[in-house]
Amino acid sequence: MSDASEVPTVQSLLAGLEERDVRIELLLAGLAERDGLIRDLKAEIDALKAKVATLEGRLKKNSQNSSKPPSTDAFVKPAPKSLRRPSGKSPGKQAGEPGMRLEPVKTADVVLVHEPGRCGNCGLALSDAPLAGERSRQVFDVPPITVEVIEHRVRTRRCSCGHLTDASFPPEATASTCYGPRIQGLGAYLMDRHHLPVARTAELLADAFGAPVSTGWLASLQLRAAKLLGPFLDAVRERVHRAPVAHFDETGARIDGHLAWVHVACTPELTVLHLAPGRGRESIEAGGILGHGFNGVAVHDGLPAYRRFPVQHGLCNAHHVRELTGIAEAGGQEWAERMAGLLVEMLVAVNEAKAAGKMSLNKRTLRGYRRRYRRIIHDGIEGNPLPPPTGKRGRPAMGPVRSLLKRLETNQDDVLRFATDFRVPWDNNEAERGVRMVKLQQKVSGCWRSPQGAQAFLAMRSYIGTARKQGKNALDAFDDLFAGDPWLPATP
């Protein structure tokens, strides 16, 4: 027989085993909970790292490495950068280049003779002394300017038949007293070309020319001019519509406290601006060019709305280089630096080919550029994998780096359009210059109080921008406008 004392020992062992199993289960549950917490913390850390990287990238962005305007640089101004390569030449005038100076004229308008009064040695009078020599200096200056008042008198003659016939006043004589087209043109020139506020323009006209015009009269000039510019705007719009290459851009404008958009369509010879409520397809079509049978190449900065028009596109590589520079500086992305260098290298090659009178790049050279382009894109994608699924509905955000890579990969032909079609420029600076003055106007003179005032300003900027591009004196163009005969661009 077994000892009775052994029974409690077996029971105690079984109880110990059960207690051990419970502890093991508790430990396993704790480990599973810990693993889940680690996963959650790791995901949160990854999200925070991505957020920190995004915020650091934003802090490092400025007007030199992104599309941010210089006004947002605040007190930390980035060092200036240039896409130009060192030429090896010293700054300033180069040896052998013609200099510029104020050349004397053969016949002066006024000659003033200055005689010495007395001898500088003995003090005798020199009025009857013989002439021993003469030197001259010419001073170029503006004579005092005053307003010239021209009185027009129309007479009435009685014919032998007894009928009375009146002469007609000239078009500029619209009232018993009024300002003529030249002073109207000067006022518009100061406000629309040089962006002087209305009150300061009135002050300048009064101080410099003795013309005490009112601010209300000056403010009415633009609305009056806009009515006269209908034929001009139609002619410019029609010519841009037929251009083989046209540039497009848009910028925001404050009108009566609300955001509106100014759109520009231009070529190196023409500029036409229009106002729209947004920057979508309908707003672009309101300009009367895209969406109205335009068959040329549309150069722009990549706004998706332009893609809705079935034309060839050329993308602005100045925007691409700024974005690539920002990515390279913020994240140490070596591929971005290589891509920016390749785009600039291709620009230099295209410019050299144009200077040599060539119409295209060598096909072998172009194939080499395309291979390098695709290889850089591949390296960028390899180094920037897509973010993992978050479990939320919809596609996870790709971030600025992958978004740029996708744009460069998908639109390769449009990015490199400048290298395959020499009519297409490397950047969209032509359009950016067209809308830059809108920002300057708002900075100097503030926003507009009504859409009518903004539209009148844009009509005037279209007029003066086109005139300046074609070598027309801006002040003469305004004089012609207010004389009732607006200048029109020459037919190509």
C-alpha cells in the first residue's frame, strides 16, 4: 500500500501546474498587449517623424527653393542663387565692349557765355582783354514745365443764302474747361505703368506740372480708357489665339475684400489679362483663348486645370528646379540634385544649339538625356517608397517628394518639350512677368474696390504691356488712347 501522505503531494503538484498555466497565460496576454502597444507606438513615432520632416521641410522653404513669393521670406533672406554657370569672366564691363556715356551734342539749345570779371593775379578789369581760350561743358536738364491752356473758338458764318454754319470743336474739347489727352495720358501712365496711388499721382501732377487735378477725375481715367480699349483687346486676343506657343499663368487678387483671380495669356510680343472668380477650366476659358480652338503649345506651371484642354503642353522647369532644390536641401535627396543639374545642363545645350543656328538637338544626345532622366526618376522612386496603408478609406497621401516624382515621370514629354521643340522655352517666366505687376499694384496701391476697377486696370496693363514689348513709347501710347485713336499692334 502506498503512503496516504503521497495523495496531498500529487494534488498540490496538480494545483501548482494549474497555477503555472494561469501565470503563463497571463504572461502571454501581457506580451501580446506589449507587442500591440509597441506596434501602436512605432506607428505613432513614424507618423510623428513624418510630421516633423514635413514641418522642417516647410521651414526650409523660401523663395529660392519653392514657389513661395519673396514677400514671405520675412527677415531671413536666403542667399541669392542663379541657374547660370560660372563664365570665368570678371564682373562688369568686358574688355573691348563699347562703353556708355552721356555724349555731347553738336548744337546746344541754349549757349551761356561766362566771362571772368577781374584778373585773378592783379585784380584789373578784363572786359577789354583779348580772348586767350574757351572751354565748354554741356548740362542736360528739363526746362520748367507748366500747363499750356489752348482756347478753341468755333465761329459761325452766315451764307449768302442766309443759312448759319457752325465750325466744330476738336474731340478733346469736351467742355468749357477740360484737360487734354496728354495730361490724361500722363495721369494714366503714372498710375498704371508706375503704380502710383491716385492721391500721389494728383500731388505729382500739381507739383511738377501745375495741374491741380482731383483724385476723382484721376480715378475715372481707367474706366474711360477701358471703354476705348475694346478693339485693342480683341486684336491682341485673336493674335495670341493664333500663336504657335502661348504662356499662361494666374495669381490671386483682392477685390472688395474677396479673393478673385487674374489670368494672363501672352507671347513675347503680346499680353492680355482677364479677371475670373477662380482658377478652374471655366475661369481659364473666360480669357477666350484656351478652349476656343487654340492649337499651339500651352506653357504653364502644371496647374491641373490646364490639362483639361486637349493641346500640347510645356511645363515650367524653373518651378521644377526650385522644388528639386528644396527637396535636396531639406532631405538630402541626391536624386533631386542630379535632376536639377540635368535640366539646367539640357537648357545650356539647347541654348548652344540655337546659337549655332541648329533647329534641334542631336538625336543621339537627346536619347542620352532621356535615359539619364528616366534613371534619375527610378532612383528617386527606389529611395522614396510609397507610404504603407493606414487602414483609412482612400489612398494615403504621397507627400511632396513622391508627388513631384510622379509628375516628372508622367509628364516627361511636357517637361522636356523645350528640348524637342525649340519654339518652346525652358520656363514660364514670360507669363510670370505678365502677372507680377498685379502683385506690385496691390502692394503699393492696395486692392480694388470693385470688379469694374480691376478689369479696367487689367485692360490698361494689357495695353501698356503689349506696347512696351513692341517698342512703343508708353507715354505716346497713352496719349493716342485718350486722343481717341488707341495704338494697335502691327499685323505680323
